[in-house]
Amino acid sequence: MIRLYHGPRFGVLKAMILVEDPVDARCIVEGGIKMDSINIGAMSFDVTRIMITDPIVVNAVDVEVFKWFHDRGIKLGVRKVSNERSKNLWKSFSDKSLV
């Protein structure tokens, strides 16, 4: 995907990229794909995660990756569906005293 992004055929496209978790998104950014914002649609619950918002649950690794994005000025938003107004994920982390 990263190789394709840097290819001449795709220079004018603005693509939506779906990834499985925050770590995969970080790999994409580290590979040179530029992002100014990331929408977190939903994250699956398991016993290692805590609920931040209705669709978002995180573990310690996820929080560290989201801090990495925040430190680089990448906005973190939450929307389950495209016509929903985006909520600020960083504020939700602050409200839960995770950052």
C-alpha cells in the first residue's frame, strides 16, 4: 500500500484507508503516507481494553499510539457513520485521565 501511495499514478488521489488497529495506522504514517486526521470508527472490546466512548475501547498500546499521533498534530476523531458529527477522541482520553 505504501509503495502504491508513492507511485505516480496515485499522486492526485485522496484515498480513505481502512486499518485494523492504531498500530497499523502508525505503520502507514511511518511509511510516509501523510495524514492530517484519523477517524476511529469503532474498536472491538476484549478483557484487556477499557471503554472510552460507546464505540471506542482501548488498551495501553492503543493509548500510546494515539499519543504518538497527537504529538505529531494528527487529529483524532470518532464517528461511527459518515454523516455523524466527529467527536474529539483526545478530549475523551483527557476526561478518562488517560493522558
